[in-house]
Amino acid sequence: MSGNLPFGFGAPDGGQQPFDMSQLGAMLQQLGRLMQQGGAEGGVSWDLARDGARQAISAKGDPSVSDAERRAVVDAISLAQVWLDPATSYPASSADGLAWSRSEWLEGTFPAWQRIVAPIAEHVSSVMSAPAGDAVPPELAALLPEGMPPEAAAMMAPLMAMAKQMGSAMFGMQVGQALAALAGEVVGVADVGVPLTNDSRPVLLPRNVEQFGDGLGIPVDEVRLYLALRECAHQRLFAHVPWLAGRLEGAIDSYARGIRVDTDRLGEAMRSSDPASLQDPSRLQEALGSDMFALVESPEQQAALARLETLLALIEGWVSDVVTQASAATHPSAERVEEAVRRRRAAGGPAERTFASLVGRELRPRALREAAQLWRQLRETRGIEGRDALWAHPDLLPDAEDLSDPGGFLERNSGDPLTGPEPDEQ
């Protein structure tokens, strides 16, 4: 164990000195303030997450959607739905499209983020849970200095047993920062590849759509229409494939089970922090940095990650094929906007940045081009109905190996058109 004293309780000359009992009360008060910052549920202080995201969004500017912007979005979504009808067997819902500000996106998708993030947070915070009684959790023992008298350690133990709540507060701040960053760049509610609403209503964020189109040299109405096509295609898929959302969330949960807190990093950050940092959660978050999590690359986690990346690639590939068909003959700038979408994804889009912010690891839907090629070949050989029929059951979908060999997948599945199992088998 390191001989350094935690929370800035170091000797002026850098040498090892007896523990200063006079600072214990202040330390306890500062830790207590942090743990009282909002209620924690599922490993996250959601009050801190929501409030932090709101403040960050407001600080960057978030004007309300104007009537003109709202009409432009509704018109683009209505036209996109008409164009998509002959490109997929999945019909549009009867709900009209919506235009949201960044704050409206945060509020409208917040319940979904609570479901998505909770498995990650629960697995991360579980290592910070104290055992029964007043013992200090082994993972946090490094936060206590050598030489602390037994009576001081006894006073610390009950508070350290609440370290899970402190972790919830820190994770809440990190979630808030991630959501604020996302709100500044997503163009709709399907942009991350995971369904964030449950009413199948397409949504666009006018300010972010305009921001996405900056520098492309393409009229904003053409950019808006193409992005509306993508948003509507995503919403149709999620609406008509009821098992898909649960499958994605299950894959995220499996992936989260391999996450472990980097306790060495946590202990180092806490020992090197001064007491004042504990009064300001943002300073503590800065001290911990984005690398407070370490991933144990177990075979199980690697398999879960591969399943999640493959499923995201299949979703994106299907959307790409559908939108290409819907826009090929009628949208003058479709190829240029599509290339901008690809560049954005290659550089790390909203989905990748979300997971990188939360678990220190980018999540990329691998083999996007291969997935789009497979869906295109299915459409060309079996038609739109045959292509879409693969979504009837998860067992019908190609896996990662199939994406690397689309021709082989088609040959192995060249029998009767795929219609999926009977309803009672799903």
C-alpha cells in the first residue's frame, strides 16, 4: 500500500507523518456532501445526470424550435415516409414527425438512457459495495492512509461503506456529460442505433441537422430530407421488429458484466486530490478522468461485444440499403450526404462517443459496408419481402462470419423464402 496520505493530507516535506486527526471531520463532511448530491438508483445519481446535462446544454445555447423549423421538419418527414413505402415491407406509423430542441431531446430520451446505462452502472458500482458490517471494502482500502489509528479507521468505516453512493454520484456526472455532448450532435432519436423512444415517431433536431450540413455545399432542405429518410427507416424497423430493442439491451447488459473499476486509478486520484475537490463534484470528476474504468477482456465479454457490434452493423446496413433504394432516383444529393454519414461514423459518431464516455471503450458497428452489401444482395435475389423477412426472428440473422462472406450466407440459405418461425416459436 502506498504511504501517501489521501485527499491531500500529505506532509509539507513529503515525508511520512502521523495522521492528522484534526482534518478527519472536514474530510467526512466533504465526502458526505458528495454523497448527498441527488438520489441514486441503479448505480447512477440520475438527478446529477439530468441537472448536469441540462446545464451543459444551456451553456452552449439551445434556442427553442421556431415554427418555420418545425414545419420544415414535419414536411421532410412526411415526404420521407412516402419515399420509403416502396423501399420496405414495413409500413409507416400514423404518428406525425416531431422537431425537438436539444433540451427536448434530453427529456424525451432520458427514460431510455436510464434503461440502457443502468446495467453498466450497476456492474461498475458493485465493486464499490461494502461487505456486511463496518469493514472497509477491500477495493477501497487503498484510499485509507498507512498509519491511520484504529479508532480513526473505525470512524471511517461506516462512511466508506457508503462508497457505492459516492460512485453513483460520480457516474451520474459522467452520464450527464455524455448526454450533453450527444445532445449537441445527434440529428434524431435513432442516431445512436438503439431505440430511445417507444412511440415510433420520427424526430429531427433542426439545429443539429443544420450543423451536420455545414461545409457540405448541399442545400439544407436536401440534407434534412436525407436524414429524415434515415430516421424514418430506423423507426419503421424498431416498430415492426418487437424483439430488436430487447436484444440490443441484452447485449449491452452482457457487455457490461465484463467491466471492472480500475481501483488503482481510483485510489491514485483520490490520494492526490485535495479536500476542496470533494466539495465540487466536477473537480472530482476531472481528477478521476475518463480512464476510471478498466475492461477485463474476458472471452465472454469479447463475445458479447462482437454480438452487439454485429447487431448494430446489421441495423445500419439495412437502413442504408432501404434509404439508398428510396432516394436513388429522386434525391439529387443522396450519395454526397450518405458519404458524409459514413465519414461521421468512421470518425466516431454519437453511439461510439456515448460508450467511450461511459466505459472508456468506443463501440463501433463493425463491417457496415459488408452488412449493407448483404442486405443489397438479399434484396436483389429475393426482393424486398425476402430481405425484410430475416428480421422475423433473431436466429435468422447473419452473424459476424456471415458478414465477411455474404455470398456464402446466401448460398447456405438459398431454399424457400425466409419467413421465420411460427409465432408460438418466437
